[in-house]
Amino acid sequence: MLYDSSPVAIAIFASFVLGVIGLSFWLGRKGQSAKGYYAAHGEIHWFVNGIAFAGDYLSAASFLGICGMIAFYGYDGFLYSIGFLAGWIVALFVIAEPIKALGKFTFADALDARFNSRGIKFAVAISTLIVSIFYLIPQMVGAGHLIVPLLGLPHAVGVILVGVAVTLIVVTAGMVSTTWVQFIKGSLLVFFCGILTIMILNRGLVLNAGRQGEEDLRPQVQTQTPDGRVLVNGEPQTTENDLRPVGTIHKLPERYGDARETGPLRPLQYLSTLEDSQVVTWSAKKHTDDKGVHTTFTPTIREGKDLLKPGGYFKGLSSGTLTDRLNFASLMLALFCGTASLPHILIRYYTVKDAAAARKSTVVGIAAIGGFYVLTLYLGLGAMTSGYLDPTSSNMAAPLLAKSFSETLFAVISAIAFTTVLGTVSGLIMAGSGAVAHDLIENCFGVTMNDHEKVRAGKISAVFLGVVAMALGILFKNFNVSFLVGWAFHIAASANLPALVMLLFWPRTTKQGITAAVTVGMVSSLGWILLSADTFEKVYGLPRGDSPIPFSQPGLVTIPLGFLVLILVSLVTPRQEPRQVVDA
Amino acid sequence: MGNNHQLKDQGSVRSRAIGMRLFLIYVLLYLGFMGIVLFWPDVLSWRPLGGVNLAIAYGMGLIASAFVLALIYMVACRGRSPDA
């Protein structure tokens, strides 16, 4: 679909970005130590850190991805919400307090706190970089996709804008500015999504929302010609000849008689009324001939009760085949185990003063993140029935939902969606910068630096990673990136969690065990993903059947493998007397 | 200083024990949900609560219980270590 650029959205977006960059320069004007750059001096208040957790964690995948998946497929997007939030229980009860006592600046510090091993530092630094890059790519690509309708500029401009803004934020004041950007973003995201949800409930369900007259159930066809033109239903795409927005209620429950709308609904009432309604959903099918690539969008009238249970996206749950079940179980395991293993989340624990603050900030994070994920169900279902969905882009579901209420709200939500990317990307760049400058250059390669030089190395690393992130965001523009975040969770859970858990709970853990677990977890999960049927089909363009891997999500195999390798290697290597760790 | 360190260690041990118990409760709830989704998906259409089906009720319940368990943990750990 074509979009008009919104001057209001541009103004709000520009105000926010300039505001946070200005805040960064103001915070960075004080002299910086390495502890200030990497860990905000350990002086962040637990409440601020808790909201910053939300700002760090709730990326484009959570806001745009989950809302879009629910809008297009129903309940299955909510399964991601449940899995993403469940991971915070692992963080709170298993990781939060112990990790605060270990380590100084980075995740590698924590794992190496008792051993002083170059092998651990190197393996964990590489693992941090790989996870961060896999997480970065969909954020940057998402930023580019948002900029196209918002500013009417090319995808690459959005990527460069977010890359430059984030690099400036991180380089000027490091973790201090990153924390406040994430705090502001987390607060705005939860607050405005709450407002949007109240508006959805107040509007209730409306027959053929967004339209005048009868609903239009004619299929639509978009064609990409070999010479790069776009046709809609056989004619050139213009603002007058464009794809129709979709997503409507076809029939309300019988108790509403001939009424065209339900009026305001209470939260549970909204869900039960939708369950008793019929909804028009749209599916896409592609075929290619000499005229180009044709995507046909076809409507299907579906019962609400079928949309509000699993199976819309994870079709294997309905079919009940073993490999489909294993695939799904593997994904949910990775989401459960992955959160507490993400380096850009773990480094936030170094910004608070002690273990109790780490615990309290995690509780605040769970409240904010959990509340947000409850809202995603209403946002997704509201988008599904708003009559404003773009059938070509599930990522635009949330901003377009806002547009169904007003242009101003569309502007605000679009700007917040963009800054959602800013918050997460700044955390990822911080984690990567620490991995390069502190773990690799200083600790692994043994380059001696004074405090000022450590900060400078961190900043140079941040610039380098910012450039890499921009390049990848442009390179992967047309890539199906919706599962890249899932990949990051698999790699993090397979490489990092076994080492972290066993270090904390099994005294027999050796440095060789940790190094081996991180390396094997990382290589096995990455290898599995690169050889999976999903990658064969969506990346290489090869038939799914050619893949040697039985199911696509590796966690069910590679997470236990990490534990097994650590135990076996630790048992055959000499027990080491751990260094005394002084509480941070 | 020595007593403070001892207290801190005892507090940490108790906090960890509480945390593990609450963690296991959540793991059981999560596994229960996954089990139903994988092996008895038809049960998820049952509407036990205010007209909302089990899929939504259980999913919302998991999110809410995460917060409740977290609060219980925070309250239970208060006063068990010098940091709290």
C-alpha cells in the first residue's frame, strides 16, 4: 500500500530523537570512567532500571511483530508474548542476584569471575557479538520499513537515521544515556499502548469498520513486474488505485440483532464477544510467471472462536505431527531460556548498586513487560478488526490501528515504534561494544589501557558496530526477518544459559567446561539454524525437503547439549580452586 | 564486618531457596500450558471464565502469575539480607 507522509509524525519523531540525543550530550559532558561508560557507575535507581529493562527488551519484535502476528493469524502471536514474559521468571529467580555479585561490566566478566580464563573471555565475547548481531538485524530492517510510510523516504534512510542516532547516544554517554533512553521509551510505549487499548475497548466491535456501505470481499492482486513497476489488480499502483485496507467484523453475535456495533466493552467482554463473532481475514498466495511476481490476497470468513485459539500461525499444532510439535516445543523452550541469557539484558544488572536492587528492578521489569504483553492481545485483535490493515505488511498493524482512531495518534505511535528500535539497538550496541573493547581487546588480547583509553576503545567499538548494524539493515532489507529474533534466543539460550546456570549451581564446573559449553552451544545452534528447512526455503530458496534437519527450531536439542558438554568436559578436566569474588 | 558477611551469606542462601521454590511453581504452570497446547488443544476452546476460553484465560494467568510470584519473592526476601 502507498502512504502519505505525516508532518505531525515527522515533528513528533524528530522532537523525540533530538531530545534524547540532547539528553545524551548533557549526560556525557561530565568526565567518564570505564565504570561510568559500561555500567553507569552502578548508581541507577532500581525503579528506573526496571522500566529500562522494559525499554531494552520490548523491541520491534514485541511491539510491531506480535501485534502484527495476532492481527493476521489470531492467538498464536500471543504465544510469543507468553514465552517472552516467561523468560523473565528465569532471570528473576535464577540469574538476577548471583550475576550482580559476579562480573563488572560485561557478561563475559560474570562467567569468568572465578577463573580468569582467556578461553572463556574469547568464547563468550564471540557469543555476545553473534547474539547481538542476530538481534540487531531485524531492528534495523524494521526501522527502515517504518520510515517508508512515515517520511516517504527510502528504506535505507530509516536504517541510517536510527544507526546514526543510536551511535551518537552510545558514544556520548554510554550506559547512562542508554539507560535513560530506554526508561523514556519503556514508559512511553507502555503508557500509549494502554491509551490505545482503552480506545479499542471504548470503540467496541464495529461491523465493516473503516468502510462505508457493504463490505468488499473481492480478492486483490499485487504484481511486481520484472522492470520494477508495481501493479494493483492489473493497473499501475497509485493513490487512487491501491490495495484496499482489510480486516473487518463480518457478523456480530446474535444477541446484538441488527446493530452495526457493540458499543463500549469491558476487557473480558471484548474477548468473549469477538469469540462469538465472525471475522474476515486475508491470506496471501504468490505465484510467478513471465509478467512478474503476483501476490493474490483472498478473504476468508472465520469464526472468532477459531481465531482465539492456537493453530492459526503454528499450523502444525492442528495437524499434530511429531515434528511440528517438537518445533513448537523447541521454540517455547528457547523463549523461556533465552531471555536470561541475552547479553544486552544481563549487562543492565551492573547498573544498580546491589543484589537487592537487581531483584527489585527485575520485579518492576516483569510488571511493565507483563502489562505490555497483556495489551498486545487487545492491540492485535483491535488491528484485526479495524478495517485499516495493510495486507502486505503485518509490521504496520499497530501504527495503522492507531490511524483508525486519528492521524495524531498514528503519528505518536509511529514515532514510538521508531524509538522502540532506538532503545533496543542502543542496548545491543552497548553489549557489543563491551564485548569488543573490554572482553576481546583488553582482557583477551591483553592490551593494557588506562581508564580513559578503555572508554575511548568502547566508543570506537560502538561506532564500528553502528556502521556494521547499518550495513546489515540495508543488506537484509528484503529478507524475511521475523524469525531472526527467535534465532537470537536459540543461540543465547544454547550458548550462554548452560554455562551461567552451572557456574552458579555446580561447584565442579571448570573453565574448560564453560568454554566448551559456550562454543558447542553457539556452533550447534547456529549450524542447526543454517541447515534447517525454514532457512532452506526462506534464505537459500531451496526446497524444504532438502534440509537434513528434522525440525527448524534447535533449542530442544542444543540447550541440553550445552549442559551435557559442560558436565562431561568439567568432569574430565582438573578441578580448579575458584578465585574469591568480591561482591560488586 | 565478619558478622555482616555471614548474615549476607545466610540471607542469600534463604533468598535462593525461596526463589527456587517459586521458580518450580512457575515451571509447572508453564509446562502445564505447553502440555495442553501440544497434546489436548481442543480443551483450549472450553470457556470457563466470563465467556473467555481456556487459551486466553491460561495465557493471561501465566502473565499475571509471573508478576504475583515476583511480588511474593520480593516481600519474602525483604529483611533477609542487609541489602534488602
